[in-house]
Amino acid sequence: MRKLVMYRNYAMEDKINKFLLKKIPSFKDKSWEDKKVIYENLVRACRNCPLWYDTGYNAIPNVLNKDSFALFIGRNPCKAEAMVNEILSSESKQGLLFKKYLSLLGLSESEISILNMACCHGKRNRPPTQSEINTCVGFRDIEMSLIGDKYRIIFAMGNDALRWIFGLNAPGV
């Protein structure tokens, strides 16, 4: 399986893995759909960084599809998506615009996966700090095991996502 280059939060990963082994001992034996539901519930229950406390919106699980052709990496959800607790919401201008561009590319929503650096919306749309991003990195092993390695294209959507993938000192887009 391909591994994205990213900063790791080993303490958070250990916490999530211990939780999975303790509460859900047969996690690795579950079906793909069951694993996805468990992942989504874990993300929605997350209260581990200041982003959630700043805005009060729940963390939003990333869009994961088993047979992804393309992987889009973004910064964090927008306010409209945070209010309805869904990425690519039809109620947000960004979600509608993204869906329009997908159709222009000839891709459907079932052919893509979307990973955000942080799963919570930042107050006044501020970028997440490195410690907030590190908190969400604990979920990446689960996300990458759900996505697999079938994607062919990785899109970094913006400077923040590009810097996250290649390191903090990477040039802008």
C-alpha cells in the first residue's frame, strides 16, 4: 500500500489503536463497510484538539471510497460543511462547485476519496496549526487501510495541503 509522506502523532495513533483493540477486538476481521462506520463514529466522537472547542462543530469524517481513482487532499472542512456535518454537502457553495468540476472531469463521487489535513472547521476559517493536524494524523492509518492503493492521482488542493504532503518548507502552488 502507498504511504503518503506526513507528520505522525504516535501518541494519538497508539490511543486509537488501543481503543480499537479494547472496544472492538475483531476490527481487522470486520467488513469494509463496518470498518468505515466505526471510523466515522470515531471521528465524530473526537474531542482531542482545540479546533472542536473553538467552533463547537463536530469533526467530520473524510470521504472514503474503496475503489478510489483519485485522492484529493484539502486543508479542513468549510463552515457550511461543518454545520451539516458532511463533506461535499449540497448545501455548501464549495461542495456544489467541487461536484461540478468532478462531472467536468468525468468522475463520480464514488470514484474519489477526500482527505482533509484536519477534520474540524477552524474559527473564522483559520488554517489548522501543526499540533491540530498532528491530532488528526492518528486517523490516517485507518483511512489509508480503507482507501487502499487503487488511486492513481493525488490532488493537493491549496498551499496548505501541498506543504503538508511534502513538508513545511515546500513552496506554494
